[in-house]
Amino acid sequence: MAEIFDRLLMRLILAAFVCVMIYLYRYAHVLFYPTVKRQVLKRINPAENPADSLHLFSRLVGIAVIFSSITFNESSGVFLSLFHLAVWGTLAIVLYLLSLYIVESVVFYNFDYTDEVLKRKNMSYAVISLCHALVIAYLTRTVMIESENSLVILLVLWLYMLVIVGFSVKYFTYISKLSFNRLLIQKNLSLCFSYGGFTLGAGVIIASCFDQEHYDITVYCIQVLLKTVLSLIIFPIFKKGLVRIFPIKLGEERGHESHVEADMQSLGYGFYEGSLFIAGAILTTMIVNRIQFGTIYPFF
């Protein structure tokens, strides 16, 4: 009975410890977004600026996702395990925030957080930022699991992941009919749902490429790259196939060319593109990762 209470007490201590680390994250957020100092350090009113609330709390969800990859092993000692949790938790938060800052600097290079969120309350910007927060959190979690508590391997895989994500976000302009910059300025919600589906789908594909056995870091990186290239080949096939299977009618097809632009900016079209991206990504991971050929040809 005493052992049960000891384990319960230890879990309560760990929960309080994680809450302290998340509290420190609240102040670390200010380092990357100095303009939100007043919003972060005071009581938050979600109704005052929904876009700002979505932007801030999406990071909180991301932190929770990352912490799910950190383990606590009491067999190595309580204080040593707490130290391990503190070091890796802090490192995870830093890498996560730095990753978000780099990715959003690439995607939102023509936009400013202060103008779009604090002044214009752009929900499209906030939803896209939400998708970035969730995808980067999931990928950071995957990289931390694959690193197996090795700091060197973690840094190598993290940089490798950033390079792949940086190229993938640029892929959106080639497979979507929506104009990213123009629609984001117009606060168009069709864009955020389409881009959100693309981002989540890309995150699923990239995470599946990193999720594999590895014994040598060089061979592992080559395998990740090969699977990424293979995914780039397979994904357009599903994208075009799904469009053929589920064709849609726009204004031009109905004889009203002026209605094409309006139809593409509607929420329905945003849902349509976003769903195609997610479905195509999931099917791509099935083809790339779930097919085992075995030994087809005999060895002599």
C-alpha cells in the first residue's frame, strides 16, 4: 500500500514539475515574439483577440505533444531522472520554438505578426500558424524519439527535419490553385483550410519517413531522403486520381468564367483542397511505408 502512495506522490511531483516548465515557456515565448510581451505577461482575454489566443495556445498544445515523448525512469535515481527531464524538456522547448520561428519566417516572409494578428486580427494567419505549431510539434516529437537520448543525433535529425520542412512548405504553390499572399491579405478562410490540410498532410508524410529502424546515422539519413523523394513521386498520383474520382464544378465549367475566382475563395473549395491533401498524404504513407516486398529474387 505504501508503494502505491509513493508512486502517486511521485506522479504528482512530476506533474507539478512539468507545469513549472510550461510556466517558464510562457516567458520564453516572449523571446521569439517580443511584441506580445504585454499580451503574454498579463491575464489573457480570449474574447479580445481570438486570432492572438489561437496563436498563443496552439503553442501550448504543441508543447504538450512534445512532452509526451519524454520518459521518466526512476531506476536511474529520482534526482538524475528529474535532471534528465528538465534538460530534455528545456531543449525540446527551445528547438520547438526555434523551428516555428524559422518555418514561419519562410512562410510569412511578406507578413508581420504584429500587423496580422495584433492589429488586423487575421484568423486565416492564426489558423495557418496553428497548423504549423501542431505539425512542428509532432515532427519534433518524432525526432526526439528517434534520437534515443543522444544530443548529437538529435541536433543532426532536427536540422535534417528543418531542411525537409522548408522545402515542403514551398511545394504548396505548385499544387494549389489558391494565391497564398493575396488571399492571406484578404483574410480569406478558404486559404487557411487548404494550406492547413496541406501542412498536416506533409507532416504525416515527413514523420513517416523518419519513423524507421536505424543503426547508422548516415544510412538512416539516406533512407529518409529516399523515402521523401519517393513520397514526392507518389503523392501527385493520388492528388490527380482523387480529383478525377471526385470532380468539382467551378464557375468556368458552368459557363460563368467570372465566378471561378469567387468559387475558389469559398470555404467549400478550401475544405475540398485540404481534404484532398490529407487523404493523398495518408495514402502516400501507405504506399511508401506499408508495403513489404520481401525477397522477390533468389540469391545465388
